[in-house]
Amino acid sequence: MISLKASSSTTISTHKFSSQQSFNSLPSKSALPQTHVPNHSPLKQFSVSPIRAQQIDARDRSAVVCDNRISEREALKVKEWEIGMLQDEVAASQGIKIRRRPPTGPPLHYMGPFESRLQNEGSTPRDILEEIVWYKDLEVSQMKESKPLSMLKNMLDDAPPPIDFVGALKAAYLRTGVPGLIAEVKKASPSRGVLREDFDPVEVAKAYEKGGAACLSVLTDVKFFQGCFENLEAIRSSGVQCPLLCKEFVVDPWQIFYARVKGADAILLIAAVLSDLEIEYMIKICKSLGLAALVEVHDEREMDRVLEIDGIELVGINNRDLGTFKVDIGNTKKLLEGERGERLRQKGIIAVGESGLFNPSDIAYVQEAGVRAVSSKNLPAYMIFVQYS
């Protein structure tokens, strides 16, 4: 079931039906889920007319029944499509530019409130982040078919107990006086290609832990970063004691459960992709599973949104524009100065500096701006910084 909470008093819901279902298996009209839509909603402007029945004589009434059932099924398809459009509108109203999936045409003969908004919708990704998200949506849909959520919930009892990710970062900062290191276990990236051909995730993880990393970040995206959930599982099973962040492009709560099953202690949530309601909901799921959530922001608007969401403990400030992949570590200082930084401190949120931290001076710069943890794959630069701090 897809559920979209449009306001505090409005819930729109509908059910998906498999294309393999026969018309006989569809519910009767009285049994269909009821959709409550406020008078001000654009959905009120649209109604679905029954498919015109073919002219038949009284000896063949079955055709009328079949046509009625088809119209009900098509009505559900229209409602589901419109809910997807409405979700996109909610995201856009929050400044989210990333479209969660490729634009699709409306159902046949569609006439409704979104009709005029379908023009000039490109069918290709606008940037690399949107391309990743579109592919991730398909990938997760396929993974859910082979590993449904009910199966994952049954597997949770066998997952290794979660390790305190936030606590490890706090302890590292108190112990050293410098930002705790979240060391990245990453083989490749879209911007730089393959970083290491002879990549052994367990070997890399153990080296980071031995070098003083407080936590580890494990890339699990296959197509664009050449990572996988099996790397996460292998590191956790190897005896590494550092808490593990699952660095994934989350578009579905299912991924959070899967990460926990594979041994994750924290997971990445990207504000450029997820709406406020999704972030709030996913944080609740994380807390129920014992996971920390690192909520990543890139600009002032995303920071303002995140500061209004309760329950956040970690905010990552990404100095890399995920659309262009350009890096500017000044972004961290910009987002932490003034009222935003003060609110972050008042709420007890740990700021994490991300991307573009290549040398000790970079780490010193973001620490002065207010970060208490950094995410980097450059362990030597970090250790030099610790040594001379």
C-alpha cells in the first residue's frame, strides 16, 4: 500500500494490483479502499468515468460486468498515478529537485489536474544524483521481490547486535580533541572512477580501524560505486569492532531493514532525495532497529528543513554538489555559521564534515567551523592532523 500524508488531517491511500491478476480477483466496488481527499485538493477536480459499455443485447450481460470491472481497475491505476504526481509536488514544495523516478505518461485518456503539468518533462536524468536514484528505485523493487520485508523482519533476530555509532564519535572527540573519523571503505566513485583495483573491503576496514578510525562508512551501491551489501556483511563478520555506516542511496524503508540484517549500525539519509515526512518516518524506523541515521544536507534550505525535524542526532554537510560533483569545503562553514550553527548546537546535533577533506588543513578548517566528526577515505591526512593537533 502506498500512503501519502498530505496534511495533518489527510491521508491518501491506494493498493497496487499485479498485472497477472485476473479480473475476477478484483474487489467489488464496495470493497475498494476509500480515498479521502480534501475539498482543496487537485484530486477533487478529477473523476473517472466508467468505460463505455459496448452495445449488447440482453442475452450477453457478461460483457457489461467485465467492462465495469475494467473501469474500477483503471480508476485505481489513475489514483495511484496521481498520488505519485502529488508526491512529486510535495517534494518540489520542499525544494527537492531530484525526481524519484522517470516521468511516465498518464493513464489512457487521462483528463485531470496534472494534465497541464506533463509538458516539457524530460525523460532523461538531469544530473548524476537523479540517475542514481532512478536506477536505485528499480534495483530496490527487484530486491524486494526476492527478499520481501516480512522475510527481513524474520532475519533481524540473527543479525549482529548494533554498536553505538553516535557514542563512538562522541568518545573519539572527547579522547582526542579532534573530529572523530568515519573512514570510507570505497572502491570507486562516478567522479573519479576506480580508486583501487586490488580492493579488499575487509583488509581496508581493518587497516582503518588499526589506524584510529572511530567508525567506518561502507559503500553498498553496486552500479555507480562498485560496492555491495555483501561487503558490509563481510566486514561485520570479520571481527572489526568499529561501528559501520551503510552508505546507500535510500529511497525505500526496506533498505533500512536490509542494512540492519547485513550488520549496519547506521545508515545515510539524503535530504536532497527524501521529503521531510520520509526522513521523519525513516528516523523512527532506525531508532526501532537500534540504528543511527546520518542525515546529509548540501545547502541552506536542506539544513533549515532538517533543523525542523525531531530526533536527528547526526547531520552530515556534504561539500560536494551531487549534481555537478564539484567540491567546496567552504560549504561547511557557510551552513554552520550564525543561527543555523547555534540551533544545531542547542539541539545537541553532531555536525559531520563530508567530502573534499584531503589534507590536515582541510580537517582543521571544518573543525574550526564546528564539525565534531569527518567522513574521509584519507586516513594518512587525518592521522597527521591528530598527531600535530
